[in-house]
Amino acid sequence: MDNKIIQIRVEGQLTGVVGLESILADVAQWAKEKEEAEVIAELLSRVEVRNYIPSKIKEVYGKALLREYKKYLGQEVEEEVIAGLQVVILGPGCAQCSSLETNVRNVMAEMNLAGDLRHVTEAKEIGRYGVMGTPALIINGKVVAVGSVPEKKKIQQWLSEAVAKMA
């Protein structure tokens, strides 16, 4: 049984889904020539077996699952637009990548900054960013560091600049 938790974005919020990887694989086999609405219904029914989906957001949850399904199939998808500070760390989970994530998390806490912090570890998804080295740090869509773990003061400077541009 697949107990891995994958985070997906539902209405701008990251939400953990248990077993999504195997569900996507199973639905891909099942869904040959099916309509989008049928695929959404099947994804929802399979995900609901092990995950709670509030009835109020079932429709947007279904759209989020369909987006993940299309990504799984290698299709182009439009990512959900997110407001606020966006920080992405790219790297396979090596010691340097983990160190960068810890440093960014600590600096954000010290600065009392709220924001979306993601660590992308899958090579295929890292490749979508067009970055040729890891670890990499992206703040609000701008690549600020590649191939090294910057000092905390530098991370703080970049975060401060990003927040100032958002104001």
C-alpha cells in the first residue's frame, strides 16, 4: 500500500494527499478515452478512500487532482496562481539541499515572514525550472542562487528585496 504523501496545491494551499502516486498510475491505466469529468470523479473517489476532502471544496479539489494527473501524464498544465511570498528550493535532497532549506526556513522565521516554501526533489520537475545545478534557490520566480548554499545574511537580503517589491 502506498503511504507516501504528495503535496498538491488546492486553492493556493499546499495539501498532503496519501497514496496519490499509485492512484495516478492506476487511473492512467483505467482512463483510456474517458472524458475529463469522468477522470475527475474517479480521482476524487479513489483519493477519498484515504484522505478527507471537505464537500465545500470538492470541485476545486477535483480540478487540482486533474492538474496533477495531467502532470503525471507529461502534459502541459497551467499552475495555480499564488499570492504572497514564494520560495522554491531545487535539489534531490542531498545534504547541501537540506542545509539550504533549513537556512531559508530559519531566516523566514527570524524575519517573521509568511510564505510558501517548497522543496522540489524530483529531477523531472527540477528540469522545468531550467536550472543547471543544485541546490538552487528561487524567490518569487527569480533564480537567486545555483550550486551553493548562500550565507544567511544573503538569503535575508534576497527575501527582504522580494517582500519590498511585493508591497
